[in-house]
Amino acid sequence: MFGVAIHCAPVNDAATSRRLLLLVPTTSYRIGDFLNAAERLGVDVAVGSDERQVLELYSDDGTLSVDFDDLDRGVARIVAYNATFQLAAIIGVDDETTLIAAKASQALGLPHNTPDSVEATANKHRLRTCLANSGLPAPRFTLLAASDDPAQAARESFYPAVLKPLALSASRGVIRVDDRAQFAAAFRRIGTILENAGVTGDAARHILVEEYVPGVEVALEGLLDKGCLTILALFDKPDPLEGPYFEETIYVTPSRLPEHVRDVITATVNRAVATLGLHEGPIHAELRINDEGVWLIEVAARSIGGLCSRALHFGAGERLEDLILRHALGLPVPAAEPERPATGVMMIPIPSAGILRGVAGIEAARATENIEDLTISVPLGEILVPVPEGNRYLGFIYAAGDTPEAVEAALRSAHGQLKFTIEALLHREQ
Amino acid sequence: MLAGSFPTCRDSHALTVFFHRSLRSDIVGAVSKIKQPYLGRATCRRGKTPFAMFIQTQATATPARMKFLPGCAVLSSGTADFPGADSSNGSPLAQALFEIDGVNGVYLDPTSITLSKADGKEWAELKPAALVAIMDHFDAGRPVVDDGFETTPETGLNSEEGKAIQRLFDEHINPQVASHGGHIALVDVRDDTAYIQMGGGCQGCGMADVTLKQGVAKAIQAQVPTITNVLDVTDHGGGINPYYQPGKGGTSAL
């Protein structure tokens, strides 16, 4: 399945003559890349967001405010908008918007995943429950109320385990525990994280406990078309993710795993999405591989987060977002052949809490062989919060080369050139 | 919406009235009732050589300004801005135009004459008078500017397009983005491209692309249709107080 051209629907002029609605929270990294893709494809696009856009008056109705928290109200807003500007497709760009995109698409009869299938991927406990009978290797798991007694829960738990919120993204609130003391501390800490993150509903009241799965981790980027999965990229994560926190760093594609392992990964993801009922649009999956097999850790009905998609270049200048938009609009999707033999991205980790005062070495890092770009995404003066409380990266480094090894080396070398000045908050308070 | 709040260039229409100079006074009376922009035609002369002159008018982004395109060279190069009658020394054409009651600004460039009108005056009254003044001026073979007059070198920012975009920013865009602590500057205009730079809350904002593509670009293109590209030259990584920051939040809708 790797690098295979996916089904190309016939050109549909009607699709491009109608508007595409992108649903994006104001905290997203992703909107620029999607708007650029829409521009490349000549697609009339509107942006729906949870806040009124500052220049909405001048947008020619190209922006609209949508309540992402009240799904019924949000869907009604989109349906009303469609009465004036007929929509060809709705894309939920981030975790926060995939479900409302599915519900609105269902209301308007547009091709999309069912809301139930999307909802299952957006809630880690529901995902585990849905996959429990799929026959896929799965860790033990149990759902605890956030109000449970941590000491009691620790006594009854298995070890090592990973405690997770049900809905936060980017490894926020994900903590490995190896004993009762760690469990109780992590349990309390996640409770505080949930409160501070403003999580509401079921996700605010529960914490998922999963058996820790050792092994190497990979991320898979795919596109579903009528249930048929095309693998767009399989990323190795060469830095060990063993806890206690799980901050992402380097992604490199193509994977250096043996072909037979990659085949099992593909089969695992295929089975998972079929079980969940996902059949249209992008998916992003994370898996672990060990001697016992391939374990699906998560799958989401969206594309890769952050600015990581910029590491992917397909033939004829196509980017990941171009393929997603083409698929959503029923336009022909070209063969997803990578443009470079190997590419990668490093999400620059936050080394310590504090205030970012300076970043040195950017030009030297950019000048590193095989480095394509470097973006610092946190403004100077901002307070840096590492995982598990935080969910941001300092920035992104992109590399391309002839081999995955060369790309990984370039990313590490470039990162080594960067020097961050971070003023400790404790020192500041003194 | 913008198009409803002030006229756009797309609202302009080709001039509809052609007339000979000998019929001018009759036509001036007639065209004063015409709401659409219009074209004047006259037999003019360069020096003593008669030639036909077609003057086209064009609405601008600002209702108080109207562009007149005589179809012949106005300035050989550069621009000249006369914000009031007192400043019109050195330009016989500007002086003639300031004699029209209600004209309070004249801007010249190589191809056009842009007039500003006083509050309370209507273009329906001013346009015929301006046409006559322009035709008389060229017909008499008088210079647009005196010998030795130094025009301002033409740059993107003081081109008519640049000025129109700047007014759009000053009067409409920046008052809006100021509510987010932001501001947007016009850096340059070259050919069909406007270069802009975001600052304050717009610099590094997670929604900067939406502000640019769904707001600034659409507003510019509605008001200055000759601008087909709007490029953001902001170093968004250097933003120190972006209004929306990526990665803050990140919770599922559930």
C-alpha cells in the first residue's frame, strides 16, 4: 500500500464552484497550510472558527463564527450558512473540529465519516472500548473517575501504566507510572491539568489508565477514500518515548522498519479504521512495535498536527493539505509519491519551564546540510510550559536528504546549534 | 459590506458621453444629471495642433476622490500632490482646477489627475466643471507643471494604487485590527502586487493567514482590482504578543 495512487474521482467542476468550509480553532497551527492549498487549487474557501475574525466585515462572507462547544448550535450555524453559500465539503482541521465537521456534513449530505466514528477517535476511552473486540493487540485499560481516591486507585492498578486524559492532545497530561506513589502523584497532577485546560463534559471527569506498551513508536499518515486506505507516510520516531512524559521530537520518513513490519502496521491501521467505521478523509495513527506485535496507541480522523505536515512533499509540488482538499472535493488525487527520498521534522522540545528570552544559532542551524527550514513558533517573552502541563513546541526543524539516517542526523545537528535563553520563573519571582 | 459603504472601481463604468468642444456648454448641462462616471471628448491641441481628447473618470477607494484619465501624458514622470490651492504654485493645471468651487486637492501622475472634493459637494456638479478645466488646459497647450518643477519620484507607495490601499488601511483595516492590538502596514506596491507587514497582535498570530487571505486581500482586491496579489512579508517568528497563539488550548470538542 505504500506510495500507491489512491482512487481518483472524476473531475467535478461543480465541487470547485462551491465553497469549501475549513473549521479551525483559533489555537491551530494548521490554517495557513490549508489556505495555501486552497489557493493553489483555486478553491473558494471559507473559514469557520470559534471566534469572530477581526476582518470578518471585509471577508465577503469568507469567515464565520461557529460555536465548537455547542455542537447543535454550531451545526445549525453551518447549515444556515450553506443556505446562502452552498458548501462542497467541510473539513475539520484539528481535533477540536473533526466531530462538528462530521455532524455538519451529515446534516448537509456531504461525504464524511459518521459522527459516531469520529467521536470514538476523539475520546481515548471510547477508542479503546471500540477496538477491544477487534482482535488487534491492545493494552489493558480501565477508566477512573477524576474524583476517585488516588491512593485507592493506585493500590488497584497494574504497573507500569500510562495515565491519560480522555481528550487532550500533544501528549498533554500523559504520564507513565511504575509504582503506587507515582500513580497517586500523576493522578492528582492530571486532575489539575484537566481543570486548567478548561476541559468540559465526560473528559473532565475521567482519567484513563492503560498498560504501558514498551517498544519503538511510529506515526502513520493516511487518506481514506470510500474505506480504502492509502498510506501517505510512515514516520519513525527515533527518540525513545519511555516516559514518564511523552514529548514528541523527531519524525523521519520513510520508516527504516523491515517491510514485513510495515505490512503489519498497514494491516493494523486498516483493521482499526474499519472497526471504528472511518471511511473518508485523513487519518493520523500512532503505533508501537515490540516482540509481541504491532499495537495501535491512537488513531485520529485528522491529519498530522502542529506544522509537521510541512515535512511532506509529494510530486508536482503537492502538499498533504492539497491531497486532503482534493479528496474532500472529489477532485483527482495524484499518486502520493514522495518528492524526496527522505524527509523529517523535529518538534523542538521545551527544555525547561520559564520565560523564553532568546534563541541563538538559528542561522547556523538553517545552514546545516540537509536542513530545509526552521521555524520558531513561540514568541520571545512567552512563558514556556513543558509537558505534561504544556502542549506546545518551541518550533519546528525540517530536513530532507537521500536517506532517513542523513535526515535524522541533520535534524539533531541543527537542533544542537540552537541555544535557548529561558529565564526561570522561580528566579523571576525572587 | 465594503461595496455598499463606498464606491469601488468595479462600480465605475466606461464614460458614456462623447461630445465636441463646440457643443461643450450644452453637454455640460446634460451630463451634470448623469450619475455614472462618463467620458468627455473634445478637440484639443498640443500647442497649435488639434487632437481629439477622451477623458475617462474613475471612482476611487475614497468617495471624496475621483480620478480623471485624459488619455495623454499628464506628467512625464513621478507624481505631484497639491493638497490645497496654496500649494499649487508651479502647476498651471492644478491652479486651474482649484478655481472650481469644491475642489480641495489635486494629485497628478503620469497618466491621471485625481481630484479631492470638499464635504457637501457632489461629483455630479464637479465632474463637468473639472472636465472643462482639463480640456481647456490641454486645448490651450499650457504646461501641466512649470519648467523646473520637481515631481516626486514614483514609488509603489505614492502610486494611486498605493495611496488607495493606504487609505483603506488607515480608514478601515487598521481601526478593526487595532481591537486585537494589531496593525498592518503597506510596505510596497509593485505591478499587481501589494506587500504588507503585520505588527502587534497580528505578528505571529495563529489566525494571521485568515486575516491576510480572508480579510486584507479581499478588501484590497475589492477596492483596487488591479492588485491581484497580496504578499505578507512579516517575520511572524519575531512576534512578541500575538493575539491568538498556536498550541494554546488543544482540547477535543468532547
